[in-house]
Amino acid sequence: MTGKPNILVFMVDQLNGTLFPDGPADWLHAPNLKALAARSTRFANTYTASPLCAPARASYMTGQLPHRTRVYDNAAEFASDIPTYAHHLRRAGYQTTLSGKMHFVGPDQLHGFEERLTTDIYPADFGWTPDYRKPGERIDWWYHNLGSVTGAGVAEISNQMEYDDEVAYHATRKVYDLARGNDDRPWMLTVSFTHPHDPYVARSKYWDLYEDCEHLLPEEPALPYDAHDPHSQRIFDANDWREYDITESDIRRARRAYFANISYLDDKIGEVMEALRTTRQEENTIIAFLSDHGDMLGEKGLWFKMSLYEGSVRVPLMISAPDLPAGRIDTPVSSLDVTPTFAELAGIDLSEITPWTDGESLVPLTTGATRDTPVRIEYAAEASYAPLVALREGPWKYVHCELDPPQLFDLDADPREATNLAQDPAHAETAARFAAKVEELWNIARFDAEVRQSQARRRIVYDALRNGAYYPWDFQPLQKASERFMRNHMDLNDLEHSQRFPRGD
């Protein structure tokens, strides 16, 4: 590799990391992702910083937990003064581009990206703010409900498909444009899709791939409501479970559509990868693939995210780079680690922000180093009445909430998290050690107070801004028609030559 490497990031939405034990599971129809996995360092136990879109994405882009970014939920502003990997790379001389979703809330819709090719699929304002003052309140117009499960099936177009088709088109066009050589800077392109996020609706060509799939039912059957832990009960209530009768057929169709949409994404990623290959840019490009959070997919009867169970918090992470060996790493890591990893691979010094960074570079793990710090996870959004935090270390996962009994799972012996060991006398020492670690790493009372203050401020601001003239914060992609294709201030001969790749004779 000569000069600084280019960086291509594929981010997807709500992809369950347990389906990527070592790249895509064998039974998934995902040839492009399997080819990428074969040449990548694969981090088999990667965890989101928070199992919800906006907080997860802000944390992954900054290397900071939600209590630092203050992006607690899907309507919390992402402050412009927090550096992201786009800022770091751009400051180091990269051109930085985003095609797709990043769920930025607030007037800054770029956060270090020099160019954004599409708008976002979700709102940028404070309308989706939860309210801890009203525990149990369900806000029907934006909360998830189980209609995504009962309505699962086939469609040839949907809101989400239209969006991801556009994301892939613009990303592919950008890869071709980068190859034309009009800008000699190294580049970073983030391509961020909204699938396989529900609704569980898929095109027939992908749906048909899973007709005989043996994985259409969860491994852990649904539990009675009263058998669930308190946070899971809150998720059920937030999802309006009493209004829906979920049948086995519903479950099969929802999971089938979800798997089908992984194959749809594989095709879209393949389009971008093909453009990269045919324009001879692949050799000098680092390629990363990850998700913001997972989806429970009916395990224990739970759907979507918001849970601290594995299906919701575990995500895929694969990085293909000339300087990284292909292979599997089982050490638990975090999406917080992506920004410091990009910095190390690109030769960028992050020492200025080290005191505010919760992630660590993954590069040392690829050369046999060990890691002693636990993975940290936070959740403080809808379906919670107070913040939840979790630690993943060795085989253990520990979950703490001031309102609930603690949870302790041995994931080696109990990967389905069926047995809470927190009150087991045989594991009292382990539970006490994790409880002390939580107290050391978090000021839970302050965290709770800051979340409540943020919610209160945002509700006032949102109510005010919806009165009178309304100016939306949504990103509006700008295209200069006067600079596209052929116009009369251009020389047709020069244009045809400069826009071709390869140039030809």
C-alpha cells in the first residue's frame, strides 16, 4: 500500500450479530459478504455502545459512550463540537462522504462529512423524545409495535427499499467519480443502509431464497410475560404486545423477510464493491462492515432492539485492510473501537482526545495482544424508566439498573441467557466484582439526572419550534444541474475524456 489508504465503510441497521459468528452464517445467501469475510479480520463478539439507532451511531462515530455524547435516544441532539471519525480523517487530508442513514439529530447534518449524497430516512428533530416523568406512557405515533411482525411478507417496493436503492446508487456513482481522479486526496466513503431494520418486508427474489430455511423459528421460544425480567416487560409494553396475537406463521414470515433483506443488502453492497474493483481502487482501500445494533427476532418472544440480550446488543464487525491478517478474533470488543482503529490504520494521532475516548484501537488484537478492559453498554431511551448499563468481560455479561435486580450471565455455558446467576450463591463473588465495577465506571445518579434534564429541555424546545413557521433540520441533498452531464460552458471533448474511466487512448 502506498500513501494513505482509502476507507470504505458499510453500515447496516439492526443486524443481529449472532448471525455472524465468523462472517455470515453458512445458510445465509450472502456471497459478497462471505467474500469480504474471507479476507477480513472478523470480530466475533462485537457489541454496540447502545441498542438504539441514534445513540449507537453517535457512539460509533466518536468512540464515546452515550453519557458522554449526550445522545441518549433517537431524538437527542448530536452536538457539533464532538469530533467524529469523519472530522479526524478530514482534518488529516481525507475527502469524506456519506451516502445514507446516520440518524443525526439537530441542525448539524454532516458531523465532519464534506459531502452527503442523500437525506436521512428518519427525522432530525426532537419529536421522538421519551419522558422519564411518565413511566409506562406509550406514544403510539412513533413507538414500535408488533404490526411489523404480523404484517411481514413480500413487497416489491417499500419506503425502506426506495431509500436503500437510492443509497446504493449514489454510493456507486461516487466510487466511479472518485476513480476519475479529479481530487487527489485519499477518501473515506460511508455507505449506510436502513435494512434489515423492520418492517419485515422483502422483495420476492430474496424472499424465495429462504423458502426451505431451517432457521425460521427462534432457538429460545417465547416466555410468558410474567417470566420476563422487568426491562423485557417494559419492552413488551412499549411494543403494545397485548394488541397483537403473534402466531407461528407470523414469526416464520418475519424472520424469513429479515433474512431475505440480508440478501438484498448483500446485492447492494456487491454493486458498490464491483465499482470499487472495476475502477482498480480495491487494493488501496480499507473496507469495514458493521451494524449499529441487533434485533431479537422473536428470541424469548422479544423483537427489535432496546434489550441488553445478545440478539439486540451484539453486532457484526469485519475489517479488511492490507495490514490486518484475515481471521477470527473472539475477544469481546465494541463499536466504540472503530474510530480509534480507523485512526491507527490511517496514521492519525488521537492523543488530543484520548481523555474523552471510551474506545480502543483493535489493531493490537490482530497481532496477538490481549485486552483487559470490559466492553461497556448503555441504554436510556424508550422502554426504560431509568438508565441501564452493562459490562461484557470474558465469558460474563452483567446488567445493572437502579430499578431492577441485577443480571449476570455466563455466555460460554449459557449463550441463550436463560439463567440469571446474579443471586446464585456460587457466583456471589463474580456478581459483587461486577457491581463494584459498575460503581467505579459510572455515576448512575448523575447519568439519570442528565437524561431527565435533556428530555425536559428538548420537550420545551420542540413544542416551541412547532408553533409558527416551521424550519426543518432535515438534510436536503443539493445537486447543481448546471454542472452535471454536458452544459454549454463546458468543452464536450474535454468532458467526454475526463468523465471516462479508464481514460482510453
